[in-house]
Amino acid sequence: MTIGEKMHQTLASLESAAANLKTFSLDTQDQTAKQMFASYSQQLEDICKGLRGRVNYIEQQEPQYKVLQPQQKQQ
């Protein structure tokens, strides 16, 4: 697995975790838990933005790390 693939996998995992936390926030009636889940979700979304920027930078500097989209791999 290349560094590009690892970074994309990490980014996808973090985005999934942020979405789960947001769902927990929406699903709970406990206001303290709701705020906690929303805060954690926002923190992960901020981390994702930073990592996405780093992934984009690396892919511009080192094109061999660019991860092709599944439909592009088939062609």
C-alpha cells in the first residue's frame, strides 16, 4: 500500500468517525452528550480539512502518490 493510499484510507476513516459522532449527537436526547458528540465531530472535521490539504499538497508535489478513482483504474 502506497503512502497516498494510506493517507486516503486514514482520511476516509476519520470522515466516517466524524459522521458517526454527528449521528450520535442527533440521536441522543441528553444535551450534555449531544454537545460532546457535536464537539468531537467538529474536531474531527477540522482534522480532516488539515489532512485533506496535506494529501492535496503531496499529490501535487509527488504525482506518483495520487490515488486514482476506481472508475479511472478500470480504463
